[in-house]
Amino acid sequence: MYLALYRKWRPQVFSDVVSQEHITTTLQNQVRFQKTSHAYLFTGPRGTGKTTCSKILAKAVNCLHPVDGNPCLECEICKGIEEGSIMDVVEMDAASNNGVDDIRDLRNEANFSPAVCKYRVYIIDEVHMLSVSAFNALLKIMEEPPPHILFILATTEVHKVPQTIVSRCQQYDFRRIRPQDIADRMLRISEQETFTLTEDAAMLIARLSDGGMRDALSLLDQCVAFSQTVNLDTVTSTAGIAGSEHLFALSAAMVKKDTAECIRLVNELYDNAKGIERLISELISHFRNVMIVKSVANPEELVVCLPDEMERFRELAKGLPLGDILRILSILQQCLDHLSRSGNKKVEMEMTMIRLCSAEEADAPTASGNSDLALRISRLEQALAQGTAAAAPKEPVKRSSVGKEQTAPVPVPAPSAPAVAPTGEVGPMGPMPGWEDLLRELSQTEPPLYVMLKDAKAFVGGNVVTIDSPNPMLKSLLMTDNIGAKLADEVERVLGKRHRLRIAKVERPAEQKAPDALNDIIKKAESQEIEVHVKE
């Protein structure tokens, strides 16, 4: 029967485990000096060597002839553990054996001395899947374990493991394996197998595996089944990805604002059975590399690619401002979020391409109302700068009644505070960039806030963002339930720094309000047959 590559080439000694030297060296020294703990907790992403190191450690502590902390692989104990014929080493899947009864059985067995080995080893994989009662039962034996017991717990979600368990274990965090180490490992395997693997194909597989050796070898196995010569075309066809050529072609069309070419490429990839979600994820990774190349002096340490691809990234980064790169990434991320709720993913992708190719036009003000509002706000700022105040009545209003005259000033409502920030805070006003995109995003994430702001326009000046809305209740609504704080956070995310929010509101001048108040007083006096004299 055919044996999968990741099983056939599983490391047998600590020195074969790649990219985890900080763990393998420690475990090897503990075995060498006989200072092993009673419980270990291995954490980290999938395919990084947790189960492999567990099995190597189980062999090493029980090996009859250990070699420098490694198992000899020749004694009957090592061979028995590898074949699974020795009952003293138990590998348990907590995902399917997560009940308290399973742990109680384990606890009862643990009290017996090992039959053949020096230690009875329990390897519990995906330990975070145990129930609360099962964890409590496991805790009892971990508090005072017999001297012949060794627990090795492995998990990808350590935050779900109770701290009472974690504190009784030596915890080792497995890192994602470096892409270059994965590629080198696959090339060494190809030299001892019957297939041929090119370096660029190995690097692409390593990049797609996201730091997991098992994922890389599984994909390599799939590619070998497709062709005995594994090259870039083999990997792109087997994995269903776009490939670097299509990604660079798409990015070049975006830079040129060539909407037709972008949509043509998307349809070509879609017809070739490329998944829309996978394509968006690849574009995000692609422009992430462009962002790193644009922002970092030595991007080679952060960008995993071939040398010729690095030069193409540099050329692409030269022609794009950093702000455009960030906008592209933001739009692509929004598209990826929307795809899970979209009924037609292809149309969603085409809409995204159109937005990417017309992003500058979308940011420009198109409505004439925007310019009118900007002009009105500018005039208010000039008036405040000149110290202009609302005019008050020149003479107090006098009134007299029959048989008695009394002079009193007519109360005039005080002018309200200006609706904009002081001049020192507000700079030249202009439409807020990204406001329309922000509204579209709020329509999905914060529908109540979107309903309040859907007809509003935003302008930015200095460290103040002024919002003009026909909704008279907007100001009071923004002051309740932290809604204003949420909007300020969203504005900060779009603009890159904190701004104060102001609501633009057209107030009637005091000189217009005063006659209305005076007329009310006169009408009330006449209704009570009081004679009123008004002096100009």
C-alpha cells in the first residue's frame, strides 16, 4: 500500500525536525541528562511538529540505547513504539475521546506500572477538546502523578486549556516552519524519490503551506500524482491558484486603471476554475508584498519570493504611492469580507475591480452640494476669525400699563455656540477622503449608524471632521450609547489619525430671532389688555 510522503518522511530523531531548534535542543538535553518532566504541553499551528516530537520523546525516554538524547531506532522498544505494538505508549485523540469516562479510564490505567517500557507515556492530541469535567479528572492525576507516568499534551488552541493544567506542564511553543526550510526539505526528499522537483516549484509550495510541513508534503504528493516532473505550472494547476504571472498582470492593469483588462483577467481565471476567495487572498498577499517592499529598506527577510519576483515587486512599488497601496489592500479586504454574504461572487469580484480602477474618481467630490457646504463653512470660519458676533437689539423694549409705567429689557435669547470648531483647530476645509467607502462599510458592519449618516457629507480641516447632515437629531444620537465614539474610531481608521467630530448646523442669526421673541411678548400683553409701547 502506498504511504503518503508526510508519513513516510516523518522525522525519527530530534535533529531531523526543522525550524524548531529551540525545542528539540531542550528536549534532547533533558533526555541526555535524565531530567525529563512529568508533563509537557506542545502548542502551535498545525503541521509544525507537535505530534512528531511527542513520538520522538516517547521513544527517547524509553530507548534501551539512546544516542546523545535521541532514540537509537534499533532496539525492540523503539521498533515496538514505531509499529504501535507496545501498549505502554498510548496516543489518544481528545476530539473523539473527550468525556470524563475516557479520562477516568486513563487515570485508572496510569496507576499500573508499565509492562515493557520505563515510562508509561500518554500522548493526548487536541487536548483543548476535552470537556470541563474531563479536565478536572485529568488535573487530579497531574497534581500527584506516579513516577512512571509521562503526559504529552498537544494543542493548536492553548487559550482553551485551563490554566490549572497549563501551570503543571512545561510549555513549548512551536513556530511556523520557515519557507526556505520547507523547500529544502522537499528538495532533499525529491532526490531520494522517483519524481523531479524544481526549486521555484518547491518555493511556491512552501509559500502556500503557511508554515506547515505536513500541508507542504500533502500538496507535493498531489502534484506528483499529476506529473512526475513538478514545476510551477504543475503546482498552479494542482493547487488551483492564479500564479505570479496573472497576479502581476492584474496589478499592472490596476495601476493603469484598465478596467477592461482587469475584468478580462478575472473572467479568464474564473473560467479556469480558480476560486474567487482564493484569488482575492492571493491579491491581498501580492499587494502586501508590494507594501513591504515600499515601506522597508531590506524586504528580503519579510517577503517570500524568488529573486526575479523581488525585482518585479520593486518596479511595481516604484509606480505606486503608499496611500494607493493601502487603499487597494483595504478594498480587497472589504471584498473578501463581503464574499461570504454575496449571492454572486463573480459579480462581487468584478465590482471590486471597477472600484480599484476608479478609486481616485470615487474619492473626488461630485455633488455640487459639497462645494456649497465647503463655501458656507469657510465663510463661518472667516466670520469667527474677525470676531463677528450676532447683533443684539440697539434699544431695550419698554412697556407701560394703565396707571403704571415700568421699563424693563426684553429678554433676547443668547446666540448659540458656533457649530464648528474654533479657528485654531480647523484648517482649510475639504471633502473627507474615503467617506463614501466608509459609508458602504458601515452599511454592512453598523447598519444603525449607516442609517443616520447615509445622507451626510463629511469635510476635514486641521484636526476636525465636520459632518453636514439633514438629520436634525444626528448630534443627539451621536452622544448616546457610544455611537459618536464608534464613528470617531472609524474616521481614525480611514484618515490614519484621531480627529474631533463637529456637526454642521445652520443657525438663525440672533437678529432674526429677536423680533420673533418680541412679537410673542406683544401678543401676550395685548391678550391681557396691557398697553405696550415699543421704541426703536
